[in-house]
Amino acid sequence: MKRIWFGVGYLVTSLLIVFLVVGRGRWYMVEGGPNDPEPKQNVGVFVSTPDDSILFFMANGESMQLMRDMADGRIPVSCNVLYDAMGSRPEVTVTDPDTIIELYNRLAQMTVGNMTTMSVTDAYHHIYFTLEDGTVVGWHFETEALLCMGSTNYEAYDNGNLWGLVQELQEQQL
């Protein structure tokens, strides 16, 4: 009988130790734990990327490299953007890391819908990131709502208001 109680006691003690070690580690990682740092502002912080983000759509090596670089803290050296309104607005090349992160975050919120036969002329928007190693990663659009992938167009949803920020950047240059 003593062996059974000893075995049960040993098991309970072992489980309690595991619970305290694992549970304590998780408790400290939960927001609001005793060692939780001060809340940070969104500048320089990445937002979560939805599963249907444009970054994952027909993900090629370049877009995967962009996501890996950003996750590893390697911010692109520049980002070239254009919100085209029949050729009347300038391209803007951004080199400020915080603005590049903001452009990336807003692009990450953009989602892609169905393939479409719709096409538009005189409105060719784009966003191109130049990575540290010189790789250029970008997306081309016909209007705000059409992603161009070769000769095929897809519905695009600007959930992060990327084009609003691009227009603001253009206004600063005009």
C-alpha cells in the first residue's frame, strides 16, 4: 500500500513541477503578465498577416523572401509605389524604414479574390520593394481592385488602405 501512495505522490509531484515550469513560462508570455513590457506603438511593428493575404497569393520565391526578410528584421532598402491616375501622379520611392514597414503592413492586409476578365486602362498602380540583396519584389494593379499576374487579372481588396497611404506620399511630392 505504501508503494502505491509513494507512486501516486511521485506522479502528482512530477505533474505539479511540470505544470509550474510550463505554466509559469506561458503565464509570463501572456499579455499583462508581470514582466510584460510597455505597449509599443505601431511604428516599426508588423501586423498579423491574414491567410488570404496577397503576400501568400501564388506565393513565389520573391514574396516568400520578402516575408522572411521582414520577419528577420531585414527591412527593404526602398519601396517604389505609384497610384496612377492617367499618368498625372508621380512615382514615389521611399527609403524611410518606418514608412516601408507601414507600406508592407498595409499590403499584407490586401486580399485577393477570384480571377476576372475585367481589365482597365489608364490606371496602372504598383508597389515594388527592393530587398537588401537587390531582389525586387512587387505587384502590379489595374485600378485599386485588379491585381495583374501576367495576362490574368484577379479581384483585389485593399483592406489595409494601401492606396490611401500611397496617395498621401504622392501629395507630399507634388
